[in-house]
Amino acid sequence: MIETTAPLPLRPASSAGPGAGAAPGLAPQPDHWQTEASTPGHAGLTRLRSLGADTAYVLVSLPWTLVGFVLVLAGLAVALPLMVLGVGLPLAVAMLAVARWFAGVERVRGARRAGLAGDQPLRAPLRPQPVRTQTTSDVPRPSLPRRVARALSDVQSWRDVVHALTAWVVATVTFSVTLTWWVGAAAGVTAFAWDQYLPASSGAEDFSGAARDVLEVLNSTGFRLGVGIVLLLTLLPMTRAMARLQVGFARTLLEAPGGSGR
């Protein structure tokens, strides 16, 4: 078939206006440098959304990692002594499955937080999958000992176990710092509302000289307000740093070495 449709002629560019610098023969294009993402209102909403995502991720990490620590540690405590009897092998496989499940949930949590905060999510490592073809579809399933040996030889599963046993240490630090920043900022910027209900005696009268002056400054409403403002201004970067610390620790164990993943 012969193509009979001719291309439509381009509208000539105007000699004045926003599109004056465009190439000859092309229609003028409006200036889109101020898009929705660059407006101050949208930037503020993005920061608030990022702050909420980082805060929720960090505050939930501590109780969640403690649950994983208790379950995986209990599985190890039961499975290891029974290894000599052979009964501990299936229990160890079950413990590895629990650790893999917690690692999968951590990747999902990290992906949701990354989607809201604009960071790189955790990538699941590639796991070897049995190849099924027409010639091998009728091959019987591997025996139970072979499946147990395959599960116990999975290096990534043991990395998931290490993460379940150690993530609560990092989560304790990130949780404490994030909660301190939030409480300090909220209490400081509202010091004028609750400072009047504190006891009149601050204990500074028990000291003299410079120590008394320092205590009076530390107990003043202005000092509390100043600290609250500083914590409020640094709340977003500090919370982001704590969230990235938590994610970075998970990345070292839950992603395959070399960054390969799916």
C-alpha cells in the first residue's frame, strides 16, 4: 500500500514572546519552569510527607525488630541443642523461614518509606529457583533431607537471621534520637504555654556565683524556647538521617552482595 498521507505543516514560530528563541518552523512552547513540584506549597507538602514517612518508619522499627529478635532467637535456642538428634534440622529450617519472612516485611516497609521520602528502596536478592522444563516436569520432588540441606545452605537466609538478631540495636539508637527530637521540639516551642505551671523553685538558690547564673538560664522560658526552635529546624534532617541509618544497616544484610537484586 502506498502512503498517501502527508505530514501536517508546522506552525511557524512567532517572532516575539516566550517562544522567540525556538528553532525556526516550530511552534512556540510555553515556559514550564515553574511546575507543580517547584511551587513552595508543593515543596512544603513533600517535606511534611517525607518527615512523616521517616518518623513512622523509625518509630515502628524498634518494636518490630524486637519481635523478630525474640522469635528468631527462640528458634535458634530450640533448634541448636536438638541438632545432634536430627530433630533440630527441621526446626532450623522453620527458623530460617521466619527470618526470611521478617526480612521480606522489612523490604516492604523500606519500599513504602522510600516511595514517600524519595529514596532508593531495598532490593530483594536473587534466589536460585528450580528450572522446570517439559523434560523435567515429571521428575519427582527432591527428598526431605535434600530440601533441608538446600534450605540450610542458603547464605541469604542466614544473613536474614543476622539482621533479625541485630537490627534492634540500631533501631534503639534511631528510635531514641527521633523521639527525643520530636518531644524536645514540641515541648520547646510550646514552653510559654506550660512553663508557668512548673514549681517556682528551680534549685538554683542552692548554688552561688556562675553556677547559679547558669542554672537560672537553663531553667528560663527563653532557653527552652530557643532549644525547641533549634530542634524544630533540625527535625527534618535529623529524622531523615536516622531513617537512612536504619535503612543502610538493613541494606548491608538484606541485599545481595554487589547490589544485584530484583
